[in-house]
Amino acid sequence: MPDFLFRRAKSVAAERGIPLRQFVTEAIQEKLRTTSSEKPWMKHLGKLKHVHKERRQVEKRVEEAFEQIDQELWKRFSIPMPCPPPPMAIRQSFRF
């Protein structure tokens, strides 16, 4: 085990008031509980169901804010790009 990791584990165990042996045992048990086929983020799925209404309100406000285009900013920060004429216009302009 790298020295920095050992020192960090020892420090955290001391902060929690448990022996280093117990801290390491719990860490290994927790790691073994999650198999490689599981997705670790799935254990947090659904934990924010109680704030569903608030989330919808935030999403609605974000949508409203991003649907509006500030024309002045658009003009200031847009880069004019020359647009070539479509192929048909080129052919018609060179008619003999």
C-alpha cells in the first residue's frame, strides 16, 4: 500500500474513532459488496424522488431561459461566415 494512502486511511480511522484494522475491514467489505457487473451509481437512483416538483420547476425555468435569444448578444458574438452559393446557382450563372 502506498505511504500516502496508508496515512490517509489511518487519519480517517482516527477521525472516526475506530481502529485502522476495523476501517480497512469495513472498506474491503464495502468494496466486495459491489460486484464488477453492478453500476455503482445505481445505488443512488431514486433518492431525490421527494424533490420531483422542485426539479420540474428548475427544468422549466432553464428551458424558458435558453429558449430566449438575446439578439444583441447574438449579433455581437456571431462570426460572419461567407456562404457559398448553392451548386444550381453556380451552373445558371455560367450559362452560355
